[in-house]
Amino acid sequence: MALRKKLYSKTFFIANLILLGVIVGFVLAFVGGRGIGKSQANAPLSLPIVHAESPAVQVTPEIGAALSQAESVQSAFRYVSKTVLPSIVELDVVDKVTESPKTQPTIPFEFFFGPQGQQDQQNTPKRGQEGIGSGVIVRRTGKTVYILTNNHVAGNAEKITVIMSDDRKFSASLVGADERKDIALVKFETGDSDIAVAKLGDSSKVEVGDWAIALGSPYGYGSSVTAGIVSAIGRNGGPDENINDFIQTDAAINPGNSGGALVNIRGEVVGINTWIASATGGSIGLGFAIPINNIKGAIDDFIAHKQIQYGWLGVSLESIFSDSATAKDLGLEGLKGAFVAQVYRNGPADKGGILPGDFITAIASVQVKSQDELVRKVGDVPAGTTVDLDLVRGGKRLTMRVKIDLRDKNVAGNYKDIFPGMSVISLASDRVDQKKLPEGSSGGVLVSDVLAKSPASVIGVKLGDIIVQVNEKKVEGLPSFFSLLNDPKEKKLRFTVIREDQTIDTLALTK
């Protein structure tokens, strides 16, 4: 009881209260001290922090001059962008594409009951395939505005919508298109007076290292500008047997840029962006543009004739320089030009005296570097124009005068009129398996190609034949083969060939 009284006494209660206060005060003092210390450590104004200043960069006269030059280039790019972009458009295109008919019935319903609600194959339904490309306004006549673009952008268009750089939209139509050059011309009508027309430059003056600025709508992002340099000129081998000699650039060109402009530092259009070489589908610094000089005449042809009026020589050309043995056998090593493998009967070349085996080195006194270049140059010659062709025949240099005709693709694709209708190469070529040549054989040429329905095909010449005689006269090599082939004294033509270790004669052909 005494202890209980002491625990409940007033004195004991006050003492405990004082002790508790001391303990609580000590704890608060300890915790608060740590918080205050932390707060002070993080307070930028409570500590004397000294910031080290970066040393000032002195703008020397040399640096000032360099900056001025850089700003001048920047101003040039701004000028080009402001000047050219109003003439660059986005083309939203809807192509007409035929759906593939079903090849197998749906099991089990259609298998037993036949197609339900389907049309026959002649009336296959069609769906629109949408695409985006670019174009360049190149001409205006009255209210008609003409836009240059690629054939693969608008050549098969059912519906075309033109979107200007200021977002104005116009409904457009196709004027004409051409697969060989991959270009097309589109037009729309407007009464607006502020339609900008691009200035066309001279692509023959373009040199490697020049500034190259690409404008268009990559991935649908309109009014885009990228810059680089001209990486190369005269590039051949575009897609779909394109006959252009391309300008190569590292300016970023991506899907949607097709049909847009490649311009020089003065804002002059020097090319039409066309394709890229890429494993990813995007730009890797290999973009290609059609030189504008290849296209200028086509604009007038499209407007007047809805198609390009190509000049036609009437020959089939081949590249022989990929086969060094053939070039050596013909004595053409080190020369530049175009090899005539075959000639269309009664065509311009035939009438002008051009023969199979001729090697054309110049047209109208302008050197020809390749077969593609000859095709382009002849194509640009107006029909009815007579030109001089410099050539090498059997080691001799000759000049022949030929009247260029208008190219008709139906005539050019008709092989029944092409002579002789086959291609031959040297037996020393790497393409010839020497182990399969007959033992003890000397001389002759190998047939490397035979055109269907051609004279050579009709008389029975086959791929892989070794021609050892022409009209019973021995073929020593390529020069003697073409000499015998073109002999004007012979009115008929018969070949003796080795085929599968057998020597046989073909049928005779009336020349």
C-alpha cells in the first residue's frame, strides 16, 4: 500500500512529467539538428559557393570570316527554300488496281455450290491503291498548270490531288507518261495568279561536288528540304530498264520524294528525284535524280502528243565490254561506244548502211560513251532528221548518214524483222565452258541468245550452238563471222553448227 501511495502521489507524478519532458526535448533536439544541418547543406544561399566562369572565346578575324562564310551559305539555303518550295507540290494518287481472282474454292460451301455473288474474271472488281509522291510545277499556260513528276508516281493514276506548299488543294489529271524515262506530266486548272513556276537549269553543267538540294514530300511530310552534294554523274542501271543517266546525290531522298526537285545552289532545277539504293527502304546517302536536260523536250511532247516522240535508229545494241574476250576478238578493246548486234530490216539503220557487228563511236560528231548514251541521244533526235554516225567496222573507221525515224514500240518489239535475230560471243569467253568444246575444234563463235520468232529462230539456230561455218565458209572468229554474215554477194544464209557433239546445217534464210 505504501508503494501504491507513492506511485499515485503528486510529487512522483511531477517528477515523471519532468523526466518525460527532458527525454522528449532531447529527442527533438537531436532530430531537428540533423534536419537543420541537411537543409543548410542543400541551401545554395547559406554556403559560400563560388562558380567558375568559362573563359571567354575571343572572336579573331579568322573566326569572324569563317562565321560570315557559314552564314552566307545558310542565307543561300534559305533563299533556295523560299524561292523553290512554292513550286513543289505533294501528289496524292489513287491508282486503279485489279484484284486477283480466287484460285481455289472455299471449303466446303463454294466447293459444292460454286462461287456465290462473284463476277467472272473479265469483270473482276477493282480497288484503289493510294500513294504519295512529289511534283514540280514547270509551266503555266493560261489557267492550266503543268506539273512534272515520275511515271511510277502518277503514270497509272485514276485520281490525283495536288497539295500546294500553302495547303491549297486542286484536282488534277494525267497528261502523259513514259516508262523508259520514268516521267509523267500532270495538269490542273486554276484562276489563282500566285502559282509559282520552277526555273529549269542546265544539268550538263552539274559537276561532282556541287551543292545538291532535294525538295519534296518524304513520307508525306510536305515542303521538306534536304541538302548534300552531287556524288556522281552519268550513273546508269536504274530500275525497270530506265534509260536515263542519273545524277547521284547524298542529299536525303526517301519514299515520297519521288518526282520532287533536285536543285543547285541558285535554286534552278537540275534533276527530278526518282529512286534510291537502299537495303532498308530509307535514305543511306544513295539517291538518284533524272537530269533535267533529259526531260525538257518531253514536256512539249506530252502537251502536244500525250507521249514522248522518240527518235528511232532501228538497231539492237549490246554491251560487249563485260566480256573482255569478245571485245578483244573484235579489236575494240579500249574504245568507247555502242555495239550493233542486230539491225531491223528496212529500218533507218538498214537503209543507211549500218550492219550487225558495227561499233558506233559518235553521233553528229558527239562522242558516244555507251549503248545507253546512244539510245538517249538518238531518242532526242526529231524524226526525219539526218545525222552522221561514226563507226568502226572490221577495224576500219567509217561515217554513215542515217535518217532517224519515229519510234513505234510495236515495230521495235517485232522480232520477225530483226536480222539476224541472235547474239554471239567469242569461244575464249569466260562464259564458255571450255571442257564442253569439241576436241580439236578451232574457230567458230558461240550463240549466246536467240530471239523468239526472229530469222535465226525460224531457221533453227539454238542457244549454245557453236557456229563453225556461214554458207560453207569457215568462221575463224567474230570478225570473220560478221564479214560472212554481211556479205552482199550472198542472197541466202545458212549456218553449220556444232550441237551436242553433232555437226548439223540449219535451214537456209533468204537475205
